[in-house]
Amino acid sequence: MPLPFRAVPLLIPLLCGLPLPAAAQVWKAEVEGGATSAGFTQKGRLAGLVFRCAGPGRVRLILSGDGTRFSDDRPRTLVLSVDGMAQSTTVTAEPEPNGTGASRFAREDRLEQADALLNLLSKGREVEVSGPSGAFRLPLKGSGAAIARLRAACAG
């Protein structure tokens, strides 16, 4: 039985190993263990750059590592550039919760302190992340709604 002509455009990305439009990677907010998080999703899970409520009026930035173990003895620089507008901050290495011995990077701030960065991320198109374990770019599709949900949950 021949395929309908309208099915061909969906078949091409599948045959080339590309994600289908429905599997697009976007920012989402989710609740886990009572804490709301907002961040980039990959394969349906938060990955890369995540913001998590850390109590009333507090937000925690978490940056995934690359599998390397870093000492936690000193702060490290993190630069987030949203559509060409860069913000620099410091993060501290901490163990990944998966028990592999690798490090991730984090910092915690009052929600007001993170406001400028959250505004940039929620209105931008792309963020370039330059941190201790390298640099990468993430799209910001869906970040506005995800960050609005995070703010509402963290307010207090």
C-alpha cells in the first residue's frame, strides 16, 4: 500500500535520524519532590541549565557538568549570553546526584537577585552557556512560560 503524499515530509526527518517536530526540545516547568523547576528539556527531561525553587523567595541555578569531577574549593565563572547580552556569575562545584562522582555547578540567590537573568532568558531566543566544563547553546523556546511558572511557585 503506498504512503499518502502528506506523510512524506514526516518520513524524511525520521529516515535521516532527525527529531520529528513533536519531539522538539523546549523549556518546561515541572514539579519534583515538591519543588518547581524550569529549564531546557532533552528527551523529555530537564537537562543542561535548570532553575529550581529553593524555598520561599529563593531560586537555585543548576548547570550540568560533562562527567568530570571538580573540587568544590573555589568559585568558578559562568557566563550566560542571551541573544548577545552576557551576564557573568560564579558557581560552585557539587556532586551530581546520580552517584557517578562527576560534578555539576550551582548557585542560590534571592529571586530578586536572579530577576535580570530570568527576564533575559524568558524573552530571548537562544542562550550560550560558557562554564567550567565547556560551552554550548540552547534554544529558549518555551522559556517565558516555564520561568513564569517558576516565579509564581518561588514567590514568597
